[in-house]
Amino acid sequence: MSPIGRMGKGYALWLLFIIEIIILVHFTTCKVPAIIVFGDSSVDSGNNNFIPTMARSNFEPYGRDFFNGNPTGRFSNGRIPPDFISEAFGIKEAVPPYLDPAYSISDFATGVCFASAGTGYDNATAHVADVIPLWKEVEYYKEYQQKLRAHLGEEKANEIISEALYLVSIGTNDFLENYYALTERRCEFPSVEQYEDFLIGLAENFFKEIYWLGARKISLTGLPPMGCLPLERAENILEFHNCVERYNNLALEFNGKLGWLVSKLNKDLPGFQMVDANAYDIFLQIVTDPSRFGFEEATTACCGTGRFEMGFLCNPKFTCQDANKYVFWDAFHPSQKTSQIVSNYLVEKYLSKFL
């Protein structure tokens, strides 16, 4: 080999060594070495791009305010809560989707997203739009653990798994896209309270499963004031497009049951640190008093008419100029600015204990 070739090879090995040192320093100095995400479109960073579903957003105008204006598959004009929370913990500015082949296990070692837009606690919810059910997200997580151990070794991988902060945001689709939109679950559970209890049982099983897989630090975000989503307000004609109070009351009731579950699991599972990171109140404050937070519009969204459009219906030609003026980006999802405000609130009020 020529002297230049040996120098090039030596440089490459040196660079690889430096990268590994940086990774190890990060893991040993950070209280939270990684952000790991489960859930639905509120936290999906693009997994649905890689499955055969219509529930995706990897096209314009989505992502126009993301880095380089890249439509990543996030249901937002830019970043979403896990990205801001990851940044707040000094880890990285964006949490990558597990199914994206552009990323490797070295990227996922400091944060990974298993979430899928359109999914829920209930497997039947995932079937509505043919997306990834929650049990499959867990299977991907198991696969991730194997890759992480092969990459960093058993001891270091186990440390990341146990010290990582797990963000879980899920549940809205179970009610709006499944229970109220279709008939099967309503026949099986005549009252919505029965369906809530069914979901709580599924949630408990999920958290126990990831606990036994090594998860210890969990942030659970319950339901937002879903009656105030532009899509629900648009359909609320008889009440002059006000928030649908029965949906908001349902969210409050279900969140109360999630809070009970958090207390139960913290008591039952040794070493479990689960936080009820309830975003309902801050989200409702933003919707009811938008000007206080620097918004001009909270009843309709930036995309299209702002009442019904999301996904493929969001036409770049009929989208507002400045999404920062809008609480909602599309008829179902908050704008990047809203996500940042909510994330900052959650970090300060609930997640600072992990910093």
C-alpha cells in the first residue's frame, strides 16, 4: 500500500475512534442518553413513509419550516414535540424514524422513534388506515435492542435502555378515528366509559411489557382537548363551530384514568419512574387565548380552508403564508410553534426531574 493509502486508512480509523469516544462521553455524561418514542401522529417522525398507507405526510407543504424545508413525514410544518424535548435534553435536534434506511444504529443510539400516525392502544385503530399497531412498535423496539447490543456491547446498551427517556403519546385516534367513526367497537362497548377501561387495560399491558424490556423513565402524554381540533369544530355546525365539549370532557375523563394508571404502575413496578405529562391544560389555554401565546388564529388551520384538510388534501397552493400565526397546521395537528410551546411546558413542569 502506498504511503498516501496508509495515511488515508489511518485517518479513517482515527476518525472512527474519535466518533466512538464522543458517543461514549455523551452516554457517560448525560443523565438521559437517548430519547425513545412510541405513539401516533403527534410524535411520528416519518415511519409511515415506509409502509403502504395513505396516512403519511412526506410531501409539500409538510415540513416547509423543517431544516432545509424537508417534508420528513412529520405531520407538521416543522418539528414535533420529541424533537424539541430531545434538544432540551442536549441530545439532538430531531429524533429519526426507525424505519428510515437513511439512518443507522449509531444514529438511533441517541434517539429513535417507533411511532406511527393513525395508530392507537387498540389494534383495531391501526387497521383503519393500515398503519403500525402498538404491538408492532414494541417488536421494532426489541429489534432495536438487539442491534444496539451488537453495536455497543451488552453493558453499554443496557445502560442506554434503562437511562433513556421514553416518550409515549397516543389515544386520540382510538376515539375519533375508531370508536366514534366506526360501529364495531361501539357494538362491543355500548358506553364510551367501557371502551376507556378497555384501553386502560391495553395501556397497562404495554407499559408493563416495555418495563420488563428495560424501560424505566417514561413520559406519558394523554389526550389533548380534542373537541377543539379544527376538524371537530368544523363539524359542530349546530353549536356555531365551537369546541365539541363532549369530546373535551371525554379527554379529561380518560386522562384522569391514565393518571390513576401512572400512580398504580409507579407503585407496582420497582424502579419505575413514570410521569403523567398531561398537556391538556396548556393546549386548551393556547386554543382559548391564542394571542397570549403570539397566535392570531386558533379555530382553523394553516392548511387549505383550515377546517377539513390534512395529509394529501393539504395543497401547497392553498396554505397560509406564516404558520407561526396559527395554533394548528392542519385540521388535526398543531403547528411547529404550538409543539414548541407545549414541549417547553412539559419539560419545565414534568420532565425536569430527569434532566
